[in-house]
Amino acid sequence: MTAATVGAAIEIVCPVFLALGLATRLAATPMLILSLVIQFEYQQLNQHLYWAALFGWYVVMGAGPISLDRLLAPGLAASPLPLVGPVGRLYAALTGYLGPLYQVFIRVWLAALLFAPIMAGRLVLDWVLGFASPFLALGLATRPIALVAALWLLGMGFAMDLTELQRIDHLYWFFFLGLLALRGPGPIALDRLLKQQLDRLFPTIMGWADVSLANLPQVVIVGAGFGGLKVAYGLRLAACRVTVIDKRNYHLFQPLLYQVATASLSPADIATPIRTMFRDQHNVRVLLSEVSDVDTTGQQVILSDHTRIAYDYLVLATGARHSYFGRDEWEPYAPGLKQIDDATAIRRRLLLAFEQAENCTELEERQRLLTFVIVGGGPTGVELAGAIAELARHGLTGEFRNIDPAKARVLLIQSGPRLLPAFSERSSAFSEQSLRALGVEVLTDSRVEQVDADGVMVSGQRIGARTVFWAAGVVASPAARWVKKEADSAGRIKVGPDLSVPGLPNVFAIGDTALSAAWDGKPVPGLAPAAKQQGGYAARMIKARLEGREPPPPFRYHHLGNLATIGRKAAVVDIGIIRLSGAPAWWLWGIMHILFLVDVRKRLSVAIEWFWAYLTFKRGTRLITGGRE
């Protein structure tokens, strides 16, 4: 009974810790012992040895990067808890000294297992596995060989009539081969020796010292948006120096900015420090500064502090700001949404409106406080209107005593005949229908004529509102003025087929900064996928010139589709001839936006925030910061 109780407790408790990656080595140790006890004291099965090998991997190598152990390690190392330091050093020594030997053991043991059928006469059937065995044992071409062998095993499992025990053996072999394909053979392997020799013969830019980079051509990228990052990443192995200049120290995922403005996400969920992103790219340096001008004759970028940065190639990826179409005096009363500061300012105004309405005793003023006007029926306006309506009707339920937030009035004003003009008519109609179902008043064919502290004038009608948000248009940065080139009405520089500025072959403009007719003769839209495609092309063009190769063909934009969400289980997706709406579009929209985030931690945090908000209707970041208005 004692042995059975201990064994059952281990089997119940330890797998939970292993799944979470929490105290992984401690949890794997009793599982390793239990596997060996079962094998040698109860019943001998191959799978018990497979268990022991896998648990041994956890004991020696740890849980890996995606685990609670890795997340908590920095804080624990600096904590006053007893034995944390010695245990950490023990684990590090275990991985450093025993890890390479254990990886050799796994390779050789797996090679022997895969070669055994050859010895049993099953030559024709398992020739791929027999061929792979010596390569795995020696650690030569380990990743591709392991991947091919794993896929072969998987195919055999479906194609052959195997016994249950044979299927279990194949499953574990598949897992071990996958482990080798993902993690590599370890330091004691021919692969490592070959890599060291190749690095000496053909050194890459990643291994060059700073002094070796000093005389290389300089590529300056102004702006760390989607396009600018794509250029810098595309030059990671090019023989050049890359300088990324941005007036903010973070890269912003703008498509989810409205969720910060409506208290669904924190700014940290959608922003990543630029230096963190290029920590491992040796030829990139990051400057936190603002560009004031460009000396195209002397090929220098002039910063706001009058510092000059020389360039051989210049990429302008400076993005855009919201445009008031010549009525900039409206901006204090109707803030736009392009940066984190904009989002937190909108969130402050939005939440303060409810707080002030709770304290207001005059009915007309209370109504003005509870009236929210969004100007612009594009994706930002539609998403913002839907999020505000959901916040008022669900997120604030039961939290106020003098007002009912659900009675807030939300108006979306569009100057054109329909919402989402870039989408299909069917998607536009569905968006309008979904917004009306949320209680949003949609006013199409309506022009805003005046915005002030008391409200808006729309097509001759006065609407009292203390809170107005602007989502009606954008204007590019002053990059056209820097390079002394003519801009269109939106401030964009007209670029050539190779995205270079006319008359300046070594200066490129991409993203919202550029006017490119590369979408079958139509202007490329100001979308994140478009900026990334242009950034990748600019990097290939610069790299080809650096290496003296033929340049790539003219840039062509490949439209990946339009996506917009309206609210809970309501979204629209237009991808070619495919038109989705409702819940399927909502799921696709969420998956695509999570995948576009730049790191795993943010993907997880955003997914958890959304899941919690979906189940509870609660917004996690309803903070009023930055002073009262």
C-alpha cells in the first residue's frame, strides 16, 4: 500500500508541474525513478525506458525557454530565499557538464534502436531508418536526417499494419527524433566541428567584431515600424552596418492600439523595446532620436540635436499621423489614434466621462458626458465604436450608482455612403448591422463641419458631446520635405518601381511614407502587411547592390486581405473572393492578430486577456492615468 500510494501521488502531482514547466527538474526526478522501478521491479516494457530517457532529459536539460521556470528564474536568482543560489548553480553545472554527454547518449541509443530492424532482416522496410542511424550516432547533418526519419516513421505508422506495442515504439521514436531535429545534436558532434570550420573559412556578419564593421557601407533606417524592422532584419547577414533611428524606444503593433484606448489591453501588450528585438543582430545599432532633416547632397541624416549620421543607403519608414484635413484646431477636442500616448489619452477621456457623469447632477450635461462620437468609418473607427459600445453595455455593468453606462450614446460618423469602403459591400453592410445591434448610431453620408468642447456639428445638426475621437484620415510624416520632393495630398513621396525616391537611387521610402502604384497600378494601401512586403523588398534591393548582383524585379504588392472586428463574435474578413463574417471571421481575425505580434510572451498575454474578457466581460486595464482633463 505504501509503494502504491507513493507511486500514485507521484503520477498525479508531478505531471502537472512538468506541463507547466514549474520546478521541472524536481518533478522529473521522482518520475525518472518511478519509471526505472516499474521497469525493473514490475513489468519490463520498452515504453518504461522511453519514459526514463525523457524524464532524464528534463532532469539534465531543464524545461526549456517556454516554461514558468524560465520566467521566474531571474526573480528567484535575486531573491533572499534560502538555497536558491546553490540550487541554481547545481542546475547550471548539471546542464553544462552532463548535458552534452546526455545528448550523445540519446543520439547513440536512438541510432541503435533504429538500426535494430535492419539487423532483424527488415532491410527493405526500414532502409531509411538504417541509413539515418550512423548519421545520428556521429551527430552529422543531425537536424535534416532526424526530420526525414521522423516523417518516415509517421508515414509508416499510417501505412503499415502494426501491433499496439509497435505503434507505441514508433511514437516514442518520433518524439526523440523530433527532439533532435529541434534542439540539434549538442556540442559533442561532427555538426559542431563542421560549423566551427565553416565559420573560420566563411565568417558571417553575425560573428564579426565591431572594428570589422567600421569600414562597411552604412544603411540608415528612419522609423521602427513594420517596414523599418523588416528592412533591418532582412540585412542581418549583409555586409553592412545598419542604424535604426526612432523617436520612441519601442515598436508598436498599431492594429491593436484601439484595444489599449478602450481598456482591453495594456500598452506593454502591444509594444516591444526596439533594442530587445535587435539584441542578437550584431550589425544593427539603435538610436533614440528624432530626425529633423536630410542632407541628400552630403548623404547625411540630421537629428534634432544637430548630430549628423552619414549613410550610403537611406530608408524612410516614418509612418503617418492622423489628418484633420486642414482643421488642425479640432485636434484638442478630437484626439486621433496613432501612438500609445494617443491611446492612453483616449482611455483617460473615455473613463473620465463616465466618472464625471456619475458626479453630475444636471441632466443635459450628463447626457453630453455620456455621448461618444467617433469620426471616420474605416477599420479604426468601426473597431473603436464597437469596443466603446461593449465597454458601456457590458464592461461597466453594476459599477455606478447614479448612471446606467448601458444608456451611453455612441455615434459613428462616416462621410461616405458606407462603412469600411475598402471592404466589399456585403462586409460593409454586415459591419453596420452589427454596430447597430450593439446600440451604435451609424451616420453615413454625413460631414463633420465643426468640433469644439461642447460637441460636433454634423451636416447642419448639432450633437452635444464631451468626448469626440478622430479616425477619419492620416497624413504622412515630413519625409518629403526632408528630401525636397513633391508629396501628394496625404504627404506621401511618389516612389519608383524599386521603391527608391526619384533622383535619389540610394534613398528608399516605404509604408505610409511612400506612394507606390505597385498594386496592379493602384496605390499600395497603408497596411502593416504592405509595409512588411515593401521592407523585405528594400532589404533585398540594398543587399543585391552591396553584393554587386542583379537587382530584384520591380516591387509588386500582394494583397493578403482586409480584416476588421466589430465586437463579440462579430468581424468581417475579405480575402480575395472569400468573404467571411460573424464568428468564423472573429476567430480568424483574433488568430491573425496574435500571430502578427512580435514575441511569444505578448501572444500569450494578449490571448489570456482576450479569453478572460470574453468569459467575464471585464476589462483588465481600466486605469485613468496622465492627469485629469
